[in-house]
Amino acid sequence: MPATPAGRGQNWWVVLAVAAIAYVVLDHLDGAIALPLRELSTVFAAVMLDLVGYPITRAGTILSTDRFTFDVVPACSGSTTLRVLLVLAVIWCGSHPRLHGWRRLAAFAAAAPLALLANAARVAALVALGDLQMRPVEGVPHVLVGLCTFVLALSCLFLLCEALAGGQASQRRPLWRGLLLGVIGAVLMAPTIVWCVNGWITSPLDHFGWALWIVAGGAIAWSWRRLPRDDRGQGWGVAATAAAASLVVAGTLFEINSLQALGLCAGLFAGIAFARGRSAALRCLPAAAILVLGMPVAGFLLTRMSGFHGPAASLTLRCALTVVGLLAYWWLLRRERGIDATPSPVPVAAVALLALGLAMQTALVMRGGGSVERLDLDISYIQGAWVGSDLPISTSTAALLGRDHRCSRAYRADDRIVELVVTSTGGDRHRMHPPEYCLTGAGWSVVAERTDSATLSDGTIVTISGRSLTRADLGLELAYWFSDGRMVLHSYQAMLAEDSMRRVRGVRTDWILFRVLARDRAAIDGFLAGLAYRTTPAAVAPQAVRE
């Protein structure tokens, strides 16, 4: 085999540098090219609709049907699609091992018309859908249409590159793909890691979760050279990459941290599969399980399933399961290594899948899931025979909750005392968790669960969840419910399901959580019988939805 020219292995630096320069230049020219792109997108969208027999008329950048008018605004010009597709084309075409000379230039040149046609197809689809529902397409459907057309353009670019490819592929492993995969993966998983760090800092059940991550990472690092190597990791790696991107995007859309945690583990599996092969990735599954044990969600789930509560129980259970995981990992390492072959290079499809996942995550975060109707809560210090006074809260808790902390009060009637704590999500469901979670983290144990109906002072009947808790020789009663000002839901699971359905439609909800605590149920029942509150839309502008 002929010697590889000096510096050939460093070509990926050149590709990334050119891609970065292309992005900066196109971003700088965005204002100048937006208007021509709007006009071209309008023309091509009108042609597409006309070809399928859809009645359409065009006047400048305005497309009209018999029932609907659509103005191709600057946000729909397609400049972002063009910029992203051209950057990906630089990376893809510049690193393809079987694209040379004019073939490489031809494949890159095709990216611009593909981006233009993709945006025209997006505009045509939005016009057709808007005409069908007699209103503009907004929220998640709007995002999905854009993503589908972008994926179509990316797929066409890939097929074109494969059709133009010729000659022999380089025998050197394209190192830039692994590096790019790691960089994109780190950015994609950043929100999950931030969530874990916040959980380790704020949750009593999870203060030592970081130590389990060190154990898992140390175990993999210590045994890295002992792991088998094979060339059967590409298919498994691509599948795991697709699973990681899907789970993280779903977790972002529905704001379910456990999905993002599973996505992080799938990403770890994919990275090991590409670096060492399928056998090594399978052997590292116990280490990935230890990684999951270190995540904040594990503490609550373990204590709830086992019946043991408190930080000490959480730490003991995690340590025991970590020992089991390490023993399983050690046993798998002792098994026969099997074949020893150089792993196949990271396929471009894996990089593209992860980049697509990052693009979808970014779009969801930027759009914010739609506007949020903030609610004002009016709740008096006098509730029938009960008189309330504010309870002090710590500075750290006040900083964490911010404007989403509504009130913390103690209400007294004769010798009875109840505490009322009201918080809200502010449209960010990450701020909400099962209400008993804070109490179990402080050492309380749930001994009974129930669902009750309560009649408030204005005659409103609400369904609430009740919990009986104990710690040492003390007893505590908890009642809670969720409200959006119109609907009352009695459980965290019911709120989660309803909020997820609204998020699919691109709507965020400011859920208010009411918690009432007392030493006995009779005090809670008496307080609820005199309780009255009123919610009204806050006098602030809703969050802007970015296009």
C-alpha cells in the first residue's frame, strides 16, 4: 500500500476550519440574502403546489388560496436551512473518502439548490396545512414540517454523494468523525449533565451521585486496554446513536429527565461501540448501569420501590447495587476476548444522526414550546376561621424558586395549625416533581396513600391526593393538587400526562401546586372547607415564540 502523504491525517482540521468559516460568512450575509431567498422560495412553492393541482396565486412573497393567505416572512426565507446544509455539505463532502476533485465540488455545489427546494417544499406544506385548518400552522407541527423537509434535503445530499463517489477509499481511519461525534454528543447531552449537577447540589437523596459517576468512569478507564476489539460495532453504534438522539429530543420535548438520562447511557454505549466494537460495548453495560445509579432520579425511585426512605437508605442501596455492577463488570472482563480486529471507522450516518438530534433539540429550546400564560394567585390570609402568617424560607430556596414561589404560610384556628405551600412551574415542568419527594428526601416515610374529594368554601369539589408519613415517632399528613386555573388534577402523573399532550401541541402551562401539611387529617379537612382562592392571567406579555 502506498505511503500516506504527510499531513493527510490532519485534513479533518482543514474541513472543520472551512466549515466554521462558511458558517460565519453565511451568518454575516443573512440579511442580504434573506429577501432573494424569500422570493425564490415563494416562486418554487407556488410551482410545487401548482404541479399537484392545488389552486394557488402569488403576489410577491404572498401565496393565496381561496380560503387562506400566507406571507413568506423573513423567518421563512430558508437562510438558516441554507446555512446549516452548506456547513454540513462542507464537512460531509470534504471528508468523504471516495469523493475526489470535481466530484467533491459537484456534490458541494448541489447543497444550495437542495436547501432552496427543501425550504420551498416546507413553505408549500405550511400553505396546504394552513388552508386545511383555516389558520397558520404553529407550534410543534410547524417545527416538524421544517425538520422533515431538512431531513429530506440531507438525505438527497447523501444519496448524491454516494452516486458521485468513485475510486478507492483511504485506508486511514477518519479521526475527525470520532472527534466531531464527541463534540456534538457533549453539546447534546449538556442539559442532562446540568440537571445531574443541580440534583447533586440540591437533593438530599443525591448528594453523592457524582461519586458513582467517578466509579463508573474509573472502571471503564482502568479496563480500557483489557476490553476486546472487533469490527462489528458500526451497526450497533448507529442504532445506539439514533436511540440517544431520539431519547434526548423526546426528553426535551416532554421535559422528562429520565428519558434524557437513558439517552446519555445510549450515547455512552455508542461511543464505546465505535471506539472498541460491539463486544466491548456490551461488556460495559454494568458500568452504564452504575452511571444511571448516580443520576438524581435514581434516589427517589430506589427508595420508593424498596420501602426504605431517607438519604442514608438511598446511599446504602446505591452502594450495594454499585458493588453488584462492578462484580458483573469484572466477570464480563474475564470472559474470552474473541476476535481482535481494528474497529471500523465512525460512519458519517452516526454524525448526521447526532447533528440532526442537536438541531431538533435546539429548535425546541429556542421555540420554548409556545407561549406561557402566567397566572396570578389571589389567596387571602383569612380563610374562614383560619388566620395565616408567612413562613420564612431559606435564601437558597427563594433563589431557586424565584417568581414561581407563590406563598408559604402557617394558618391557625384555635389549637390547630396547617401549613400551606404554593409553588408553580412557570411553564418549566423541570421545577415540579412528586410533592412527597422533598419529604422522603428529608427522612419521612410514606405509610399510606389515598385519593380524596374536598369541598372548598365556594362549593367547588376538587379531587386531591393524600399521603400519611412518619419519621421516628412523628406523624405528618400531606394533601396536594395541581391547577392551571381551569382544570384541577389530583396527582403528579395526571399533571405529567396532560402537560405532555399540551407540549405536543406546542403549549406550555403554568401549573400551580397546592400543598397542605398538618399533624392530622382533621385539621386538613377543616382548613380545606374554609379555603378559597382565585387565579387570573398575569398582566405580563406572553413569551415570544421564535421562528
